[in-house]
Amino acid sequence: MSTIHGLEQELADEICELAQDLGIQLTENPVVASAGVYVRGPWSFCLAMNLGLRCGSRVLCEVLEMDVRSLEDVYNAVLGLKWDTLFDSEMTFSVQSSSSDTSIKSNALNLKIKDGIVDAFKRALGRRPNVDKESPQVRIMARVHRGLLSVSLDTTGVPLAMRGYRSATHDAPLSELLGAGLLRMTGWQKLCRELRKENPERVYFSRVETHQNRSAEQQESGKESAGELKRRIPEAIVLSPDLIDPMCGTGTFAIEAALQLLNRRPQLDRAGFAYEYLSVIPSSVLKQEDRIRRSLRAQELSLLDAFKKVAQYRRDAMGQNTPSDAVSPFLLCRDTDSSAILAAKKNAENAGVTKLIQFEKGNVLGLEVHAPAGVVVMNPPYGVRLGEEEQLKGLYKEIGDTLKKECKGWQAWILAGSTALGGSVGLRPTRRKKVFNGGIECLWLQYVLF
Ligand SMILES: C[S@@+](CC[C@H](N)C(=O)[O-])C[C@H]1O[C@@H](n2cnc3c(N)ncnc32)[C@H](O)[C@@H]1O
């Protein structure tokens, strides 16, 4: 399954959780690869991954893996496959391929694979499927890397990142998939799973993990030894169902957080996956689609249940004095721009989660928190053009000062567009994760505030 660079481990963990939730036995544990995760399991799990995952982009079914040295090798390998058993000659198809080997150019690779498929069909049936580059029914994805050709059928179609709730847009919105993956890294998903239990216990962000993941850079700088840091960082970071995005734009973080809390899978209502066009998937498996949808739907919380669960967690796990019928929103979207607030509201409405979110116009520098613990997540502007980054450093510094002063007991995560911007925050990150946002290498930085 493909994903964004940097989210591979989150996706692998999510795959294991999905298998567990559906009682499906995977043939082996998911294996993390570059921008993807390899999974072996029953065909029904292919449908389940499409319907149930938040951190993946496409479920690809590998049909060929072979060593190749030339385009001729590629053609022969593709020709040797029984394509007429994979999809029907009545379907339209397209090939999308890439090559990192200098001896095989991507454009030529595309053509060779297409020729191999067409010729294999003609040999087997005397007829061939047509190519449709714009909206094919069957998409074939291929790549050559270090002499290894891998060819897959896309079972997804429109990428899973596109949830369908974001009709209103604003400056540089975060991909929904990336938003979901970054949230998982904060422990939000772990908290949501605990909240849904009958007798939830207090959940912590693992201190050991925090400690081990300190940047090697800081360790090397010798400014502070690992032991010293260990003593300074609070013993445990409590995960609390309070989340603020003070630079919310279109509201991606808060909406994804709400969907995770409700256990509502973003693609569960979607009609039209590419797997419907593939004859390689047995029709008996396709008939299981409704059952999988029902099974996932049965695990969702209603809005009322979500409020009850949050109140129960606050009371029983965190020892707070919260009435069991408390229904005030616990997610907060803020932005200085009122058009961003309007966009976030509209999108939350589309996703059916407005009741869980409070919307507020305001500067991040005026942020105040009213709970003893929680998580602040934010994606400040990066400044991609020359000179913009310099101007933004001041804002990042002020954000750091505000967090330190106002958010004691909380953890904050900032998506910084560069090491220089991250460094301008002026606080010592307790975790640094490299992730790609629209082709830009970014850092997802955690700050534990105490
Ligand atoms: C990169 S966008 C955030 C995108 C958002 N994560 C999404 O998915 O749509 C940055 C946001 O920060 C907001 N912003 C810029 N300066 C701000 C400030 N000082 N206080 C609050 N919000 C600010 C902008 O209006 C913009 O909506």
C-alpha cells in the first residue's frame, strides 16, 4: 500500500489495528518500505484497507516482480503474464511508471509495458483493451528500481487521501492523509482507542520513545546529555482529549481528529473503487464488501457516545470533575483569517463533526489553554519563495514563546518547512520526524511544555 514518505510506520500500525478490528489474520506482519507498506493477507483485506484506512493512499496489488536489465526484458516479463485473468478486455486502462535506473527511461518504460499488456491480450483473446489516459477503469502502476521491475494493479482509483469533505479551501491545505498520519504520531489515535473501551485507563505518550528519538544532532552538540534531558522532561506526558489547531486553515487536523475519535472511516460511504473492475478479485470476495462496511460501521461512535466517552475518560482516567452529560466541544480551530474559519466550518459540516469543534478567530500569539493537558498541532506558513523564510522566522520564535508561556502540561507539534524554521521556535524538540508535504521535506517537531 502506498503512502507519503515519513508515514510508513504509522500506516503499518494502522494496518495491524484494522486487521485486529475485523478479526482478519494477516499472512505475515506488514513490512515497511519506502513510501509504502507491504501486506500479505486474504483478498477481503484488500477491500477492507480501501474502506478502512486513513494513512494510506492506494492499495496496490503486485502482479509481477522481476529482475530486468533492458526494455526488452521489461516487455518479455509483462508479455509473460496472463493479463486476461487480471482484467477484462472491455475495460479501459492506463500505465503509470517510473524508473530510477538510468538505463531505462520512464517514458519508454510506460510504452513497453503498455505494448506487453496489449500483445498479451491479443495473443490470448485476439482482442485488446483500449488505453484511456484521463480516467481509465484499470490503472497499472510500475517501477524499476535497482534493476527490479515491479508491476501492480491499483485497486483504489481516486486516492484515499481525498475524503470528499473539503469543499472549501484556503492557503496551502494539508493533505487529509498527512493530517491523519501526523495526528497518529501525537498519540491521538492511541487515546481514541482507549477512550472507546468500557473502562478506559489514563494513556501516556511513551517517555522512553520520546527519549530515544531525540535528535542525534542535539546529542552530538553536547549541550545537554541524554541523562540530563531525561531528568528535565516530565516523567509522563498525559494524553488528554483536548486538541487545538491555532492555525487551522481548512480545519484538516481538527476534522481528522474528530473522525478518529468517532472511529468513522473516511471512505466508508464511498461508492466506486477500482477493485470493482478487476477480474483477479474473486466475485465471492466482492460480495463481502457490504459485510465489511457494516462491520466497520458498527464500530463507530455516535456524537452523543463520543461526548459520553470523553466525559468518562476525563472522570475515571484523569480524575477530573466532569459531568457525564457534558457536551462542550473539545477540539478547537483558530486562525487569524476569518475566511479560513469559514472554510474550516464548512468542511467540518461536510464531515458531520461540527458539534465536536469550536471555531474562533484569533492570532496564534494570543493562544490560551484552559485544560491541564492536551495537544496543540499546527502547520504554520512555510514561505517557499526567496526571502519569505527569513520573515517567518520571527513568527516561529513568537509561537515558541507563546507555547512555553501559555501551554504548560501540554505537548505541541509544529510542522516546520525547514530545519531553519524549526530552529527558530527556540524550544528544544523532544521528537523530530521527517515527512513530506507536497514534495517539501518537512519536520514534525514535538515540544513537551513544562
Ligand atoms: C499552511 S496554512 C494551514 C493549513 C491547514 N493545516 C489546512 O490543512 O488547511 C497556515 C494558516 O495559518 C494562518 N495564520 C498565519 N498567521 C497566523 C497567525 N499569526 N495566527 C493564526 N493563524 C495564522 C493562515 O491564515 C493559514 O490559514
